[in-house]
Amino acid sequence: MSLLNVNKVDPATGTALEIGTSGDTITVPTGAGLTVTDEVKTNKISPATGTAFALGDSGDTFTVPSGATIVNSGTATGFGESNNPSFSAKMSAHQGVGDNVTTKVEFDTVNFQTSGTYDTTNYRWTPGVAGNYQFMINIVGDSQATANLYAITVKLYKNGSAIPEQSDGVNFNFVDNYARQAPVSFNVTDTSDADDYYEVFTAINDTSGTPQVFKYGSYFSAFLISTSA
């Protein structure tokens, strides 16, 4: 094998530089590095058998130019926000509450829970991961009698107290147009530490004196927006 030492190889004027001929094998020996300082075009890059393909090194920046599109036909991991921890809980039965008495809602059944801890005994959720969360709550108040429902108030509690941003909760007041049953939705964001916990409280005011939280349509759910502002 002949050895050629050279610092730079340029193509002839008006031509493109070609290395090797069809069927040739170009070998970069162990310990040598191949640096590309311009543009490389190819239809496919595959890792060697039994290895994973690494694109660049730690600290490198890759730029997708304007107008280009990245298409994922497989599974992408480590990109964007996962929005977890997240959960959704519901009620297994209607819950009787005192007339206009602020009461914790007994969401005792978990639809799903990706992480964090939902306590079906104390009806509270602990995210377990510090971050900003979106909470979605719906309470269906039922007076159990025609035209007896006066008002419904819903509050999200954090560590035993109503969150400061919504200390008065969300109130739906029917004034003189009493109903029998109605839903009240409560959507709010809050910043949580890993050990904060959340609960839902409601007060249902009716003229019959026997209000209840109707299990159908009532739910408590949340998901992580981001781990930082």
C-alpha cells in the first residue's frame, strides 16, 4: 500500500472532487477522525449492527433551516414536554352534602394516573414533581327536587387551604331562577412543589336542604404544563 501525505485536495476547476470508484471501499482507520466542514447529502444513515447512531457530540447545535420539515415515522423520546405527571379521577357514587356547607368532594376512583400519587381515601392528589400545573374540575350540583338549586361554589385547595389566586372559588348563582341540577367548571393553573397536595371542595346551596354532588359529569384532573416558568 502506498502512502500519500497531503494537507488538502482540491478538485480541478469546474469539477467536483470524487473519492474512489464505484465498488471501492473507503476505510477510516481506528483512532482517526473524519471531519466534514461543508454539506453532505445522503438518502440514509444507519448505525453499525448492534450499535446506536449518535449524531454529534454533547454541546453541538443542529439547525433545521426555514422551510425544512422533520418527519417522525417511529418513536421520539426526549423531545418537548411530556405533560406528566397527570391524572383523572371521578366519583363512584353521589355524595350527599350539607346545605351550603363547604365540603371536600369524594373523588374516590382514578380513571388514570401516569405518576404522582392520588389518594382515593383522602381524595387528594400529590404531583410529586415540582412544576406548573393545569387543573380541570367539574362539579354537578343536584338539589334532588325541581327548582330548588340556588347556588354552587367550587374551590381548589392546596395543602388544606383554597389557593390564593381563587380564594373565593367559582360561584354559579341562580338568583330567582332556581334549577334542580347544574354543572360548574373550574379551570386554573398553579405552581406546585414535589410534596404539595390538592383537593376539591364545594358548597351547594338549595331550598330543599338535601343537596348532593351528582357523580355523573363530576371530575377532577390535572397535568404538568412545564417544570419551569
